Amino acid sequence: MMERIFLDGIEQMQFTAGLVRISTFAYGAQAEDGKSALQEPGVCLVTTPQGFAAMLRGFEEMAAKLVEAGVLQQALPTEEK
């Protein structure tokens, strides 16, 4: 059976030694203020640039489906400086 890993976001991305490294996090226990959850380190995904490009295409396709379903708002383009 395939292992399932739940995560809440990406903490950091790097390109080192020819590989893309993506460090993830998950929310854990409540912070001392009682209002926010603490971020706990998750897994580190390591892939080739080609693997990263394939994942990016998949994420873009899923984002378009979520926008179409009304679950996600389309992001406004940012101005490049």
C-alpha cells in the first residue's frame, strides 16, 4: 500500500547539487497564544529539474480545476520589477 503524507505547505525550496529540494511543514499543536498552530517540519522532497517541471505542470492543471470549481480564486498577476 502506498504511504500517504499530509502536509500544509512548503517551508523552503532550494536548487542544490543539481537537484530541487522542497522542505514541507504540517501544522501541529497550538502555539502559546492559543490562536495559531505551530509549524512542524514535514518531509523533504528531492527531485530532478525535469521532475520539478512535471510536478509544476500538474499543480498548474489542478489549480485551474479548482478555480473552475469555485474552490480557489484566480491569483492576480504580479508586476515584475
